[in-house]
Amino acid sequence: MLEKIPSSLAEEITESLKVSTIGIGAGPHCDGQVLVMHDMLGLTEEFHPRFVRKYATLADTVRDAVRKFDSDIKKGKFPSEAESY
């Protein structure tokens, strides 16, 4: 695992090892890449390192869903008879 190191160093390390390297913020020369799902989906709003690419912005959507769920629980609307066994 190579994290937050210069791409040229990651390339040198990858070429010198017989085992696979996995990069997280170490450039494209590693054998594999990690992108934390919470970062990728835009669930982490305050954390913005340059190696994170957001493919979605779901923080507001998730917050809204949790509020609706909480409200339904408190109002006794969930679970309904149809959602029960």
C-alpha cells in the first residue's frame, strides 16, 4: 500500500517489487488503486485531498433519507403492516 507519495517514487517502488502495489494518492503507476467509497460517493464533505475524485454528491441525499426514516419511526409510520411478517 503506497499512500500519498510522489507518483515517480510509486513507479520506482512498483517496478522494484515482485508483489503488487496498491496506491491511494500515489499516482497511476501502482498495480491497483483504492478510492474510499465514502469519498467517491461524496458522503465526506470536509475531507478534500487532491487524490479523491467524487463520482457523486450524495451527502444531502443520505441526510434527507435518514431524516425521513427518523421521522417515520417517531410518528409510528414505519414499519407498516405491509412491511411486517
